[in-house]
Amino acid sequence: MGKVVVVTGANSGIGLALCQRLLAEDESIHLCLACRNLQKAEAARASLLTAHPDAHLSTVRLDVSSLDSVLGAARDLKLRFQRLDFLYLNAGVMPNPKLNTKALLSSFFSRDLFHVVSTADGLLTQEDGITADGLQEVFATNVFGHFVLIRELEPLLCRPESPSRLVWTSSNNARRSNFSLADVQHSRGREPYSSSKYVTDLLSVALNRNLNAQGLYSSVTCPGIVLTNLTYGILPPFIWTVLMPILWLLRFFVNSYTLTPFNGAEALVWLFQQAPESVNPLTKYHSSTSGLGRNYVTPRKMDVEGEAAEELYQQLLDLERCLRAQRHDRGPD
Ligand SMILES: NC(=O)c1ccc[n+]([C@@H]2O[C@H](COP(=O)([O-])OP(=O)(O)OC[C@H]3O[C@@H](n4cnc5c(N)ncnc54)[C@H](OP(=O)(O)O)[C@@H]3O)[C@@H](O)[C@H]2O)c1
């Protein structure tokens, strides 16, 4: 059997494009689409089968914002597979985004223009929610559910004789200034998305420190700015269409305007082709598209420190212990 690859959030956007590109790369893989909505997962599976009728495709129900769902999906995966070669941690949300148009307009007259338009630094706030487990929704979805999934799947992932890989979909919007070890869930701030993506970057560093010896390697990617359901939550599709000529022009100056899910998946596919030892654990791999539409990968050093990564890791382990104890006390459902 070929490599076993699981992709979370595989039914749309970058996750679906990643699946299409991985099958074009290697049709022998077994690809499992891990999605919260099984109908959407089946529709994605059917569309992939149209182009690759002999592909080995399966689906698993996974809502990363729910501990019960994560534990159920992990149980299911452990029954089906002996090993996992790649786990793409891609599902993510940005609920109720608000664009600060004043800040955007004033950036046009500042020296930071290219930084602001390529990272959305200071432009986006979100209204977070609370999950049924009592966690901040953005943190639970973008990070913590994935963390528990990795912990549960360790028997399939940690095999020193044959390394396995984790690949996170982070963001240019991951900023140290929006993160605090005193509030890792970002319950007190207004930029939970940026914080959650910074947590992703730190967590990947910690996972490498703790699990490389057991054969598990973690990498971080940024897909660039891609038009998907997530970005359509910031501005409606017709506005993006109107802005398209400007976005195409911006590409000549800023390589992060990848725009299509296919281009956005570039770094995620590139990592599939690399040997784990050749990938730098402190680097974020960015999907990039040139003004003439050429796709390539840009490595950039992450703004992270080993000590903070380790402290975050311990906090996530504590939180996991605490939620498992609460679940145990609650008894069987
Ligand atoms: N688009 C960009 O410009 C951009 C830039 C940087 C990073 N990213 C990251 O790229 C990743 C993919 O996003 P996208 O842009 O492709 O947007 P998208 O099309 O909205 O895809 C997000 C995927 O995550 C799934 N998802 C959301 N909440 C989930 C949950 N609780 N459990 C399981 N799956 C869940 C969605 O499922 P449903 O269809 O059921 O909602 C969907 O499949 C995200 O991590 C995002 O933060 C995107």
C-alpha cells in the first residue's frame, strides 16, 4: 500500500486543492478526508474520483472543535490504519471577521504598505465563540483539536524506523504580538485568529523538540492570500472580483497573493516531496506566486523561541489532562 495521508478540512479551499495535487503527485497514496460534515466530504471525494477514478479515498467525520469528535475520529483511524505517513492539520476558522478599513486606507500612505497588505497586520479582528467543551472556538478549532488528534494518533505516527510528518496550515497573520503565554486561548483579545496561528508555529517547534526522536517531524506552511470560503467571510466574493486587477498587480511586488487554492497549496505539496531531515523546524514555508503566475516556495525564519514553545506545550498537555478528567467524571454519554 502507498503512503497514508490524512487531511483535515479537506472538503473545500486549500484542503481540497491539496488533495487534488497530492493525487496528481502520487496516485498510490491512500487519502483520507477528515471533515466535520460527511455530506461535504463525500461530495469532495466524488469530485476527486472524477479526475482519479482508481484513487484510494476514504472519509472520516472529524469536528476539530469538539473533544468527543476528535477522540471518535482517532479511534476510527486507529481501527483502519496501522500507520499514518502524513497528517495535514489544515482545518481552520476565522469567525465574524471585521476589516478595519480605516487602518487599510491609512496603510496606503505609509511605508508599511507592503507589510500590511501581505500580512493583514492590524487589519482584522474577530468575535470568538465558546465551544461545548468550554474552550475559545478559534483556539479549539485551529490548534487544540489538532493537538489532541496528534496525541491520540501517536501510535500510528511515532515510528522511528519510518518517520511520519505533520504539516500545519499557518498564516502570514501569525503574530507574536497577538499571543500571550498568560492567555494562550486569546480569551481577552480581539485577534484570536492571529494568536491561534502563532500558537501553531510555536507548537510545531515544541512537537519537533519532543517527538523527533520518536520519528515524528512537524512543519509549518503559509498558503498566502487565497480566495476561499474563509476570505469570503472578510469581504463578499463580488468585492474580491472587483479588486482582482489590483490583486494581480500587487503580485509583482508581494509574492503572497497566491489567490487560487491550487497556488496556495504549493508549500504543502512541496513538503510532501521533501525528506524530513532536510526541512528546517524553525522555518515557515510560504506558498508564493510571482507577477507572471509562477508558483514557488519561500522559506522564512519564524519569530519563535524554544522556551516559549516548551511552556506552551506543557500548558496544552495540562489542558488536555483537565478536559479528559472532566469527561471521565461526566461518565459515558
Ligand atoms: N484563505 C487564506 O487566505 C488563508 C491564509 C492563511 C491561512 N489559511 C488557512 O488555510 C486553512 C484552510 O482554509 P481555507 O482558506 O481553505 O478556507 P475554507 O475553504 O473555509 O476551508 C476551511 C476548512 O476547514 C474546515 N473546518 C472548519 N471548522 C472545522 C471544524 N471545527 N472541524 C473540522 N473542519 C473544520 C471547513 O469545513 P466546512 O466546509 O464544514 O466549514 C473547511 O473544510 C485554514 O487553516 C486557514 O486558517 C487560509
